[in-house]
Amino acid sequence: MTATIAVLKRQFQFGATRLDDPAPSLTPQDALRLFEPNYPFLATARLGEPTIQGDFLVYPVLKPEVQVKGASNRQPADKTLLRKAIGAVKQWSDAPAAMVQPSPAWHLVFSRVDQVSRRADSPVRDAFDVPLA
């Protein structure tokens, strides 16, 4: 019984693309960085656990996780609360003008809400009423 030692060549894979290791003496992460001029997204990529595929040790190149500002903690919008809020605004807009404070700024807000609450819904037009924060 004889034992043979096979030296596996490293490769890096993203999608259907496989890249041969340009510098086997470097760490896998450092060797991958040598491809950054040709593949700029590798600057933020990380390596997954390697798998043996034939005569190659294949390292999957993983994209960075998408970062969102707290969206994972948000609950889906409660449609009932939204309907109640819209109903309250419509009720407020139907109030007689005499109940509205006479300041010019208040009158502008009242007239805008009144205008928006009375028109037909339009996804395109209504998108412009949402402030971009």
C-alpha cells in the first residue's frame, strides 16, 4: 500500500468565474487582493470556507452583507393605523375653515392637505409628496 500526496491548487470562485491563485505563498485573502485592479468589488469581498473540487481547493468569494439603517428591526406597516391616520387627516380637512387658525403658514398646510385628501390616488404623483429624508 502506497500513499500519495496531492498538492491542491487554490482557486477563487465568484459566480461562474474561477481565478487561479496568483501567489500560492501568500494567504488566500492576500492572494485574492492581487485581483482587485481587474475586479474592484474584491476590495470589499471576503472568502468563504474552501471546498475540494477535483485537484483544486476552491474558495468561494462572498459579497459583503447589505447594510441597512435599522430596517431589520422595523415592523411591517400596520394598514389599519395608516387608514386611521388618513381618515383623521381627511376629517380634519373637511372641518370648516373657521376652525383653522388664521396664520398664513397654517392656512397653507390646511389647503395643501385639503387638496391632497380630495384628489384621486396616483402612485406617481403621490411619490412626490413623500419627503426624502
